[in-house]
Amino acid sequence: MQPTIFKKNRVIDYAGLALLLVYGAIHCFKGNDFNVFLEAAERIKQGANIYDPLPGSLQYFYSPLFAILLWPFTFFPYWVGCLCWTAFSTFCLADACRLAMNYFDKKRLTAKQLVWWPRLIFLLALAAILDNYKMVQMTPFLLWGCLKSLQWIQGGKNLKAGALLALAVNIKLLPLFFIAYIIYRGHFKTFLFWILFSVVFIFLPVVFIGVQQNNFLLGQWVHFINPFSAVQTDMLFNKVDLGSAILDLNGNKASLAVGDGSSMNNEPNNALLSANIARLLFVFGTLFFLKTPPFSPAKNLLFQIWEVAYLTLLIPLLFPRQHLYAFVFLLPAFTYLVYFFMLKRNDYKILFWIFLVAALFLSPLLGRDVVGADLYDFFRGYKVSTISVVVLAVVLFFCGPGKVWIRGSND
């Protein structure tokens, strides 16, 4: 009988899961981003402007609908809602891993490889996973929403897929890349349902807060999520996305205007131009991963997960103002690359070692508590984590599915 995920050595797997949940529970009794979400949920009930933070509070950047969806948690102690969200994030991570692994021909792996495959995926993504638990973020849900919607599309459940993607994009814009992808792959029914539910989710808060308040909050929300606004420009530094890394490496923080952005001098403008050019290069790089013409399906499941791995890798690189927890979107890329090197490690030794070094710089082994504050700040200052993701993108390109695909497999 072929082993499945966690079937063997369950003690180790459950112990790891328990430690992860304990880590998350500990941070539920500390301050984190979930405080910001629940504060917005409480204030929207009171008719307040949730985008005007109270003194000492952080800025809320998410949609009015997300604040309303969190209303039920406001009737309980903070830690109750936080624990519930942590448990939900755990489900999203586990199921996202399962959904990604379903694209592969598991029969080509040995029993031992099947046991270690999911473990290695989580170990490689551990730094981002821990940061999600520490900050109590919604990134695991966004990743799960992307992969689950693709599964529903494959099963002909276009309405469900469109609704789930609309909800994910409404909460945070990161899954927008997937909208472009489903259009390219000709899933027009899903796209139409996405438009329909996007409109519904924008105006659904009217039922709870009225037309005038909803319109006001929508205007505030659009201002704060606009990547060209002064609010966003002032927050582009010390982040892990590609644009912020280029700005940081150019040392332009001090020269950026805090006002309306009109007083920027030429140096930061040049850095912003460089950042946007770099983003465009990675967007055009998508064409090298899409091996079939527009409005046609991928060659097979293996080619599709390769495409998806690159798209999800782009999300933390190209969207501005991203933190370490956004690297959980690398999980499909880790899933693909671990599978690839389990089969082809001896044939591509140089790529394998490049992959290991890049993964090392993304791991908790180079955290502040391990390597010390000075070395950690050095790595952070030179954007080693961002550079490592760029290297992973290059490795992913050279580890194409044509090198492991066997005709008749994953058709």
C-alpha cells in the first residue's frame, strides 16, 4: 500500500504540528497584526473611520468587508479569535501543501521520499510560516485560496472558484496575478464569476453600515492601497519585495518626501524607475514559463504546477510593501523543486547546490537569535532574502518539467 502524507512516523509529524500550534498560541497573547484587524472590526461597528488609526495603533490596510467578517470575534476575548485564526491558518497551510502535491506523479517517489517530501517543504518555508504565526497574518488563506480555486476550476466548479478568488482579492490584492493567469488559460466563466462576486463583496458592507459609510470607507481604502500614493511610498523600505530592496540598496530612504511625493529628487526617482523595470522583467519572464498559447490549457499537470510555482513566487517579489510572512507563497515552488531534485539531484548537482544555498538564506538558521544581531542586520541590509528568491526563480526556470516528465504521466 502506497504511503500517504503523515501516515508513517506520525509521532514526529504530530509533535511538529503541536510545537507549531504552541508557538502560534504563545503569540496570541502578545501584540500582533490580528490586534489591528480586530480593532478595525470593533470600530466599524461604531461607525468610525477604520483607516484613521487610534493613537499608538498601526494602520489598517484591508477592505471594509474583511473588518465586517471579523465582527463575531469582537464578542470574545482577543485571544479566542486569535487562536481560531491560527487554527484556520494551520488548515490552510496543510491543505495548500496537499493541493500542490496533487499535481505530481507520486508513484515515481520511493516510500521514504513520500514521507519526507511534505516535511522538507515545510522546513524550507519554516521562516515564513513562523512569521505568519508570529504576526497572525492571513497570507496562508490567500495562498490556499489560489490553489483551491484552481482545483475547483479543474473540477468545473467555476462559481466557487470565482467567489473564492473574489474574496481573497477583496481582502488583499496579492492574488491578482491569478486573475491574469485564469484569463490566459481561457477560464472565462471563472473570470466572469470573479467580476460578479467582486462587485458583490465591495457593496455587501452596505447591509451592515449603510451606503454613505461604505462609500466613504471604500474611498479611504483605495487611497491606502494605491501603490503610487504617498502613504505607500513612505512605507517602501525595510521590506522584502524587489522594489523595496532596490530602493534600500540605493540608500534613498532619507531623500524620499513624506508629503505628497512631489518633492522627490532625481536619485529616488531613478531608484523607483529601476524598481519598476525590474518588476517588468519578471512579469515578462512569465512568458518563458507559459509553454502553450493563450486560451489553451497547460500541457499537463506538471507543467501547470511549474507555472503556478513561478506565479506565486512573483507575488512577494513584485507587490510593494511585503514582509517576511509573504514568502509563504514560495510553498508551491518548494514543492516543485523538492520533487524535482528527489528525482534529478544527481543529474543537476550545480543547480541543486544553488537551490540549497538560496534556501539556507531563507531559513530560520540565519535568524537574529542564531547568527547574532550584527550578521543578521548585515544580511538584512544587503537584502539577502530577496536576492535568494530571485535565485530560486532562476533555478525554477532551469528545472523545467520537460526534464522530469514522462509521456503518459500527469496527462
